[in-house]
Amino acid sequence: MLYQVTSAVLQEPTSVAVLSDGRLVVADNAAGCVYVIDDAGNASTLVGGSKSATASGHLHLVNAVYCTPNDDIIVCDHRLQARLLTFTA
């Protein structure tokens, strides 16, 4: 399966993982969020998206994403202290 993400939404992608249905999960450090990208190349925000330190769901420094066999998404977020966050797509 080959993807071409045509959305200009990605700024600084740092990690990519694949869900069981083939969708991509992309960590974007500059945007401070994690996107889910479908097979048509459309990106939707899973979590984050605000660089405000007080914003709900704010990610600081997104290092990596990993998809478990049951499609839980684990995000490694690190700046002053490391955090592992788990989400469902």
C-alpha cells in the first residue's frame, strides 16, 4: 500500500505507525499533535494541535507513535518529563 499525503497539514512529522485497517498514524512535533491519515490522504487530528501549555490535550515534543495489535495508539511525548499516552483511533 502506497500513500501520498496531499494535505499541507503536516509540518514536522517525526514518527509513523499503521493501524490494522491500513490508516496511518503520524506524530507531528511542530504541530504538537497526532494525525490519523486515511487511504485517500485525508488527515484528521487525533489529539493535540495547540502549542498552548494550558490547552487540553497539548503535546510538548512528540517523539514517536506505536499502534498495538488492537489499535490502541501509544504516543511518546517528551519535553521536561517523558509521558506515554494511550488513545484509541
